[in-house]
Amino acid sequence: GESVGLHLPTLSVQEGDNSIINCAYSNSASDYFIWYKQESGKGPQFIIDIRSNMDKRQGQRVTVLLNKTVKHLSLQIAATQPGDSAVYFCAENRNGNNAGNMLTFGGGTRLMVKP
Amino acid sequence: KAGVTQTPRYLIKTRGQQVTLSCSPISGHRSVSWYQQTPGQGLQFLFEYFSETQRNKGNFPGRFSGRQFSNSRSEMNVSTLELGDSALYLCASSLASGSGYTFGSGTRLTVV
């Protein structure tokens, strides 16, 4: 079946460097994508989202890029800080059968920031 | 404003028992979704409610059920608990279905 997946389970970066977390999706009809950050013992925290009519969206220190041609999503974190250490999930919003929606999550990437 | 509130935070139950988890969405949010998170399966969609109606259900057995009240608060119930139901159960709310999902901190259920 179709799924949302992440390429790397663990990413280790030096403090101050930029981080790039990648995600592949397979449902070409998906029109909304979200990146979440999850710290230990907490629920997923919204980072940034993007709709399919956009290629790029920027937030504070974060940028999401969407390449619909190859169905690829990436999250870029500038000047990575120790507080960025967490598991990052991409999620694809899919239309359900009854006009509702549901999020399909990738497996997650653990980002480790070395001081 | 207050975020999504899930109660209880932790729960220990015995196999065969049933459990009810509660979720209070952000004020004004009408869509509530539930997810199960386990190390092996990751985050999986359980069901979505909007205006007291279940609109979608994930691939879970009938032991998993839920409901939404007129004030948008939602509960999920798991009957005849199995060891494999041990997981973090997460609730997410949004103003309108299809955008801006905010998650609660979850309920950690342990079945022994």
C-alpha cells in the first residue's frame, strides 16, 4: 500500500550546522504535509506545514521543501541547537472515505545534536 | 489558550479489562483524531471525529471505539485489553478537518 517513509532513522549533526531530514511519500493525490518534532515523553509538536500548491515554505530556522515530481519532502533546520534533538516525523494528510482526513506518518528520524 | 488535554497521563490495566481515555481539544476545535504510537508500528491512525460523527476509522479491531460529545470532547475505549495494546495514545485536534493538527501529550497505557 501507499505510505510515507523516511530515508534515515538517525541523523547526527554538530551544533551550529544545518540539518536536513528527508521524507518520501507515495500518494500523489496528497495535498497537505506536516513536519512534527517529538521529544521524549511528549506528544508530537507542530513545526511547519506545506500545501501541495507550494514548493517551499519558511519558518523560524526551519524550511520545508516539497518536490512533487519525485514525491519528496525535506525539512531543513538552520544552525541546529541541542534543543533540536528529538525525533522528527513527516505526515501526509489524506482524505478519508467519509470526507474526513487522516494523517499518515513516516517512521521518524532521530536527530542528535553534538555540542 | 489551553492546548489539547489528555487524561489520564498514565494507566496500567490487566489483560481482559477495558479502558476509557479522554481528550479535550483546543477551544473552538471541532475535529478530534486519535492515534496509537508504538515502537514497532510507529504512529497509526485510529479514528477521526467531527461534530460528534466518526468520519474515518483506521485499521484497528472493533475493540477500539470512540465518541465525541457536543462540546467536542472525545473519548476512546478499548475493550478486552491485550498486551499488544500497550502504547502511547495520542489525540489531535484541529479547527477544521484537514489542517493545523495539534497533539496532546498522550496517555501511556500499559497492559500487564
